[in-house]
Amino acid sequence: MEQDEIKRMADYFKDRYPTKFNPNAPSLVGAAMMATKAEPVHESEEELLDVIARRLRQTASSNMGFDYVGAHKSGDTVNVFVVVGGQPTILQDGWDLFPSDQLVTQIRLLKKDRS
């Protein structure tokens, strides 16, 4: 589904149901919109780290228990830089599933190794 078609559908429902339509609400329309290839809106390092922290069920993403954590989106890939005990590690994740279960598991394993 193209972005123009998604916008047209959203505008149609917004005009038809002005007080009830919320594209972020759990509904069939919201689910259809989320199932498309619409890109996530988080792109800054702070936003990327906040999304990861939420998946890890942490309130603050300052360092997530590591010496250093950074993230950068490059094309269709998100690179997460983690320093654990002075050892740098680079984790990669696809933008379409970010943060994927695989990335979250890799981060949890790194945290477990730190303990």
C-alpha cells in the first residue's frame, strides 16, 4: 500500500468520523495502517534509544546499564553501539522491524554477561 493511499484512507476516515478516528488506536484501520511499509517516526539517537529502552522495560535510556550505548540509523539499518567492560560491540537491526526481538535478545545477553 502506497503512502498516498494510506493518507487518503486516513483523511477519509478522519472526515467521516472526526471525533472517533485515531490512527494510533487499536482498530482495524489502525492495524491496516501499521501493517503497511510506513516508516517509523523515530530517527534521532535519543528516540532510537528510547524505543529500545521501552522494549527492555526500562524507564531511562541514558546507558541501559552499559558503559556506553549509542544508536544511528543508516539507510534501512540501525546500528547500536554498546560498550561493555571496555569491549565495544556493534549490533545491527533492520529498520522495518526495529527494535526486533533479535536485537532485544542480543542486548539482554550483553547485559547478562556484564553481571
